[in-house]
Amino acid sequence: MDTLQGFGKSVSNTFSTSFTPFAARTSQFVKEQLGQADDKTQLPADYRELEARVDALHKVHQRMLSVTTQFGNEPYDYPPNLRESITDLSRNVTGRIQALSNAATPAEAQQALVSPTQAPTEPKTFAHAISRAASASSQLLPASDPLSSGLEKLSTASRQIGQARLAQDKVIVEQLVRPWTTNLNLPFKHVAKYRQEVENSRLLLDAAKARQRQREQGGGAGPGIGSIFKKNPADEAAVDEQLRHEVETLEDKFIVAMEEAVGAMTELLNTPEPLRGLSAMVHAQLEYHQAAVDALQDVTESINGLQREQEASYRQSRETSS
């Protein structure tokens, strides 16, 4: 009989030992989802508030980046139906003709025909497109034509605006888009790991508490295999003590996990990095729009002067002809 009791105790202990932390967490999680778990350990209100703030900040990063990442896409303001291929082709042909005219040997002429043109690629922004169109249009008119002069001045101003926009984009990408993207890939994932540790610790703690309640209600701590054998009071007391110690240990681990998660979340929420990037973005936009205002004011004064001169000349010619 003693041998049989020893065998039953061995089987029960082996089964309990094989009940891994992962299995315990999974079992507790499933019970909670099915509404079969009692007395779920509640997280402190301050902790839940920190979690809510972290989640809100995460959404802020995602929502802002969904828009601001476009600053890294040069043609974001370039009309999709605008075609400049003819202009580009003309520039390439001109470059090849120039290279052929400079060739001193047949080999150099052959190289000029087959090698790609060295002309730099023009920025693909709407302001640069206006600049190119105005410059090309100006060259179609006599240099003495006031409209030609006005178009050339517009071309210069538009190029300045386009360059200012590219400078703005560079600052925003480097000081907002990249740091915020790094936050999503590193600090937020770091915090998520700590939060998951809290959840894992809670599930293990609640699973141990459930087994403890089950024993107190007479159901036993194990799956019940040992219950078919006669129970030894001393062994039962040892199991109760072991389970009590397990619950206390898991409570300590749960508290430590929460403290670490609170520290990580607090650090993430208090970092000045997001606001620093936002400040850089606003400052870059201000500089861009100020540069655009300055360029447009200059070209407006110049074109207005050309317009006044042309209208005066036009009126004078009308008066003379009459």
C-alpha cells in the first residue's frame, strides 16, 4: 500500500511540475476570456492611466508619421498629370550634341553617343516645374520683350521657392520623421516588452491563486490524479505551504514587473524628443514660407515695374498713332 501511495504522489508531483509557466498563463488567459476566472488581479489605477497615455502617444506617432513621411517624397506636390518628358528629352539631346561637338577623336564621339548624359536631374517639385516652364517660355521670346524678362524673373523666384521647400523637407525628415520612426521601432517596443511582463506575471499569479482557492475548497491543487490514493496529512500540509510560498513569490515578481514597467513608461512619456521634433518642423515650415514670401515680394515688384513700363509704352504708342 505504501508503494502504491508513493506512486500516486510521484505521478501527481510529476504532472504538477510539467505544468509549465507558459501553460499556466495560457490556461488562465483562456479562462478569463471565457469568463470562467474568479478574482482577477486588478492593475492599479495609476498604472492603467500610464498605459492609456502610452497608447495615446503611440497613436500620435502613427498618425503624424502617416502624413509627415511625405516630406521624404520629393514630388509630393508635383501634379500627377504634369508631363515634362519632352523638356527632359530636349535637355538630354542638347547634352549629347554638345558632347559630340567637343569630341576630338572617333572614339570620343562614339563614347558621347552611348554614354548617359551627365546633366544633373532636376528636382521634381511643383515650384521647380514652374521655374522650368517659365525659363523655357522666356527663351522663346526676344530678350527685349518685357514678358520674357518677367518670365525669367518668375523662373528665378520659383527656383528659390523650390530650393527652400527642399531645405524644409530635409530638416523635417532628419529632425522629426526619423526620430519619431525610431521611437516606434525601439522605445515603444521596449515599453511593450515590460508591459507584457506585467501581464505574464499577473496571469501566473492569478493561476496560482486559483489553484490555492481550489485546495481550500477541497478540490486539490493538482489535476486530481493523486486523489484516488489516500492522502497523507503531512504531505498535504507541505503542498499547502509550497503553494502559499509560490503565491507570495509570484506576488513579489508581479510588483517588480509593474515597477519596471512604470519606470519605462514614465521615461517614454517624459522624453522631450517628440516635442523637439515638432518644434523643428514648425521652424522649418516658417523658414520655407518666409523664403517664399521674400522671393514672391521681389518678383512681384520687378514684374509690376515691367508691367508699368509696358503699359506706359503702350499708351504712348496709342497716343502717337492717333
